[in-house]
Amino acid sequence: MKERGNLFILSGPSGVGKGTVRKELFKKNNNNLIYSISATTREPRFKEKDGVDYFFLSKNKFEEMINNGEFLEYAQYVDNYYGTPKSWIDKIRDEGKDVFVEIEVKGAMQVRSKVSDATFIFLLPPDLEQLKNRLILRGSESDEVINERLKTARQEIKMMTNYDYAVVNDKVELAVKKIQMIINTSRMKASRVAAEYIQILEE
Amino acid sequence: MKERGNLFILSGPSGVGKGTVRKELFKKNNNNLIYSISATTREPRFKEKDGVDYFFLSKNKFEEMINNGEFLEYAQYVDNYYGTPKSWIDKIRDEGKDVFVEIEVKGAMQVRSKVSDATFIFLLPPDLEQLKNRLILRGSESDEVINERLKTARQEIKMMTNYDYAVVNDKVELAVKKIQMIINTSRMKASRVAAEYIQILEE
């Protein structure tokens, strides 16, 4: 009896650098982590392979899957659909392997409403951290820029509370290290370790 | 508004090396972690200081505190009491600091029944890991020693499932590193990070 693998969702405000962090994480993938391949209706670009870069689907097929509730989340950009197929992720998790998804905030909230046992990681803009330091160092400045920034900061903090973990993307290397730490810690969960032993002892 | 500090409980079968791991963890304490001082009715030994090594209490005082429910857990060995005072830990946690307790399995289970938001770490005997490897490598040996060991292993695994995390104590250094990882990951919890930002933005 292997415990079900974990599902990690990396998300954050647009422009925070989710893609860069995710690519760096998988570049040195000694994590035993499976990257969740998205489905899309757009045409494959040069060298892109079906089942590697994306699952390339027809619009009809994609819409059929939407109607059957086969996506953990999906969105439409311009004329094309992008989505995360549920069955593929379930299959990997059932094999006891961990899956990693990188998606927009809206998509993450769709997953949140459908999956109760995923781990949600929010990538924080470094300027939120800088704002914090500025406020600490200089006291209560109150120019327009700061006020505008404070407004955005409050929105980002509100978003953050829908997640399990928050990681500042001040340096990509550091953010990747922290995400690896979250992943490694989840693998020390007693239920997971116990399941491994039980499996071996019973074989 | 600072989020309440975490309470980490390190425990495990007797003889597993809890004390050694805990001492090593605090030797290089760059963790901002507060070690929970136990209370006892035994006499201070050479160089031991009240409020540093132990809270040294009279038997009357200790029993009064038991009756008032002032211990998270306590036990009696020979003629003396040993226990973990609740109010001291609550005070530190309310200041937003993390507290670390190292106790016997029975004590940990007492804490489990009283504190809902603590993090329980089970230290696994390395021979459980060795048993696993032996079973993997040699198939199903079935001499008496292995069977006896299997019985103990099953008890240990059963204990483990009452904890949040399980860490193998194969090498002290490595076990310490893993415990630090669990502590650091808990500090990336979104609720905690958000609370920090909210505190700063509102000041």
C-alpha cells in the first residue's frame, strides 16, 4: 500500500517569475517530481511534442472534456484553451509519485475548490519584500507611490492566505531551494513514511 | 498581529537517541528556536541552574500544579516528578516564537490530547531502516531474530502514525538537518508569512 503522491501547485501574481522558478526546479530535477503537462488547443510550435510539451487537443475534444469535468482547471486565452487534465494527474499520484503544476492564480483557485489534498505554494513578488524593508527602514513615508504599492500589497497578501505556503522570489536559486524544502518536508510526513514501511514489511 | 509560534514535539522509542539529536540541534542554534525547560522535583546536580537546566520545584508545588492542570505532560520516575509546564510554553508561543520539546512517547501522547496545533516529530530507530533494507536485499528470511524484530517494527510503525513527521536517526547530523527542514518549512506557511506582512504594513 503506497500512499498517494502529493500534488504541488505553484502560483502567484502575473509577472512574479513562476515559469523561471519552475524551469530552474526541473533543470536539476533530482526531486522525483513529475511535471504536469498542460493540454491546449493551440498548434504545436517548432520542435514541440505531443505528450511532452503539451497534450495537443482539438477544440471539440477540449470542449468535450470541459463538459465532462475532466479538467482540474482551464482558461481561454484569445482563441485557445489551456487546461490541466485531471485523470493524468490522478494516475501519477496513485502510483505514489508527486506531481508539480505551475498555473495562474485563477487556475490555482479552481484547483483549490476541487482538490482537498494538494499543497498550494504562493510565489511572492520581491518588491513586496522590498516594500516591507522600506517601511521598516524609513518609517511611515506616505507619497503616492508607496500608497499605490500598499494597495497592491494588500491584494497580494489577501491572495496569499488562500495558499499553504508563501515563498519570496527575491533570488530564483533561493526560491527553488525553499520549494524543494517544502517538497522534501512533505515526504517526511509520518503517514507517508509509515505506508512505505508497511508496504515493505508486508511484501 | 503576530501569528502564534509553533510547538515542535520530538519523541520516539526509548534509546533512539532523542537527547543526542536535540542537543546537536541546539548546539548550532541559528534556528530562533526556544528549548522548553522541564520542571522536576529532583535535587539540582552540580552546576545545574533553576530556570536554565530545569525548573526545580518542591513535591508539594509540583502536585499542586498537576491538580491545577498546569502541565502539558508529566511522569513520575522513581521518587521524582518530571513535567512540561504549560503556561511558560504558551507565553513564548504568544510572542510568536517557536518552542521545541523533547519527550518520551507517553508524554508526547499526553500533549497530543491537549494541544491541537503542535507539530509532532517521530524519531525512527535506524535499525527499522536497516530491517527494511535487509528485507529488500535478502527477500523473506524468517529466523527468530527477524520475526522478533518485525514485531517491534510493527509497534514502532503504529506509534509513528500518531505523529506528523517521521525522521530516521541513521546519522545524527542528517536527522538534525531534516528536523531543521521541518522547522523552516513551517515558517513558510502562508498564514504566518501573511501575518508578518500585515503586522508591518499596519504599523
